[in-house]
Amino acid sequence: MRLFGIFLLTACLGGCGGAVEPGSFPHQQGRYAGIGIYGAGDMWQRLVAASRPQYAVAATLRDDEVVIVVVDSRTGEVRQCGNLTGYCIGSNPWAGPLGREQALPVSVTEHLADVERARNRQNEAAAAELDTAVNAATNESQPARR
């Protein structure tokens, strides 16, 4: 029985010949390879977009929920594109199909440190307001001592 288990294990592992050799690349179906899908953070919404939507109902950068990142396997260009706007920025020092305002580094309306500072100030103000309201409610609900 033990010999049969070893034989079965050897047969199963022998069929795992899918290792990629160093320096070789697995077969891909198209020109663009996915790098990943990431949440469209605060900074994505603050990009200074080259053009505004032509129609009022068109998605804006604030509507993008995720950013899809791909690499062009022929040129090495990396593009980050919003899922609803289709707006893309890219990084490729050897090509120029993207507009000047789309090449990295991009212009932003606010820097992340400024956004986080403002958010912290808002949170602190909200917490202080809540503390004041809780203290006022606590003082009103206690009967006066005699």
C-alpha cells in the first residue's frame, strides 16, 4: 500500500512540467498584458485632465471606480486607464502618442499630503464636535444634586 502511494505521488508530480524556464515568457494572447486593477484613489480624481467630457452625462474622473493598468508588450509603455472614463495616462520615454499633460509626471490639483492633512483636520473637527455634543447631552440628562 505504501509503495502504491509513493507511485501515485510520483506520477502526479511528474505531470507538473509547467515550470517556466529562466529567460522565457509564457505565451500571451495579445499585445497588451495586464499588470493589475487598482482602486481609483483620491489622487486619480485630482488629475488635471486634458479635456473635459463633451456631454454632461459622460463619466468624469470622479466616476472612475478602478484604474486598469496594462503594459504594451511591444513598446514597454505602461498605461493606467479609468474604467468608466477610458481616460489614460502613460509612461514611456521613447514614444509620444500621449499628450504632454498625460505623460508622467502628471499635473494634479492637490498633492496627497495636502489631501490627507485636510482629511485629518476634518476628522479632528468632527470628533471635537461629537465630544461637545456628547458632553452637552450628558450634562443635561443628569439631575441636579442637592
